[in-house]
Amino acid sequence: MSALVASLEAQQLDWFVHDTPSTNLLRSVCRAPSRFLAVGDDSTVLTSPDGAVWELQEVSMGRHWLQTVTHGTNGYVAAGLAGVLLTSTNGIDWTEQNSGTGFYLRGAAFGGGRYVVVGDGGTILTSPTGQVWTRQESGVEVQLEAVASNGEFFVAVGDQGTVLRSNSGGTGWAMADAPTAAWQPLPCRGHQYPDRARGSPAHRGR
């Protein structure tokens, strides 16, 4: 079985390992109002109401390596290897969409009424619904690993220290200099616990 690590504390100091009904590599997780959803290799989709008990969902569209997942107004968007892009309104029933690219899609986010997916070759795709996707000019050809939104703008990051920012809902992108006064490294310390038994602490940070 695969294992997911979850913290049930508001301060997220104690983490617990929970078994899942899958042995595949899990690559991404997101939160919707009613459930958590994790995706991974071989079209693996897991759902959980609380992050502790997980249910395997059947995805009947072939063996896709899913790298990233996000949730927005129109439901879930998952993407991954060879430009695969799947959507679901409930996390259970999935539909394959045409991404228009064969590049590996590695990061996804939702903000300001729009989904944004990023990946290899400087790929940036946007969609208001998750069904019809438009490729945007990123100005770079590097591997983009992740994207996030605060509801007002998007930030995408990738290889060679690349940081891109969009103030136009993901349709226009510009390079951001990093690190700057606005981008400062933060120290991170913690203690590792070897005990991976179900429900046992996995990590405690200070």
C-alpha cells in the first residue's frame, strides 16, 4: 500500500502516516470544499473526506501518469505525462480533455475564475472551464514545475531559477527576478521519526 501523511492539527506540528488502497506513486494532492483528492501513476485517483481514510476511484481512460491536480469552480483538473489532461466535477467521474500539447504537464492552479497548467518547454495552458484550453506565451522554454494563485495573480516556477508572474489571469506572463528583497530564503528545521506504523507520528517541525 502507498502511504499518505496527514496533520489534523491547525498548527500542523504532528504528522501521521495513513495507508491507502493503492501501491502506486502519489504525486499531488488538493483540497475541495468536501474532500481531499490525490493523484499519481497509472491513473491513480484517491479521495478522502478527512485526510485519514482514503478511497480508490476507478479511472477508465487508460494508464495515465498524473503529476498534478487542482480544484476550482468547475471541479477538478488533473494533468501529467505526455500532455494528458483530465477533468471531473465530483472527483469520481473523469473526462479526458484535449490539452493541445504533448509536453509533460507538471503544475496546476485555479484563481480568479481560471485554471492554469504549466509544464515542460515553458508550456502554460489556461481555461475558464477546464474543457477548452489555450496555450499562452511564457517567454521561456525551460521546464516549469509548479504554479500558484492568490486569487489576484499567478506565479509559476521552474528550472534555472525561473519565476514567472501573471497579473492578467494567466494570459500574460513576465519574468520576475529572484531572489530579491521580496523573495527571501526561509530556514526549515524538523525532526524525522522512523516509525511509519499506521497512525504514528511521521515528522514534527519546530
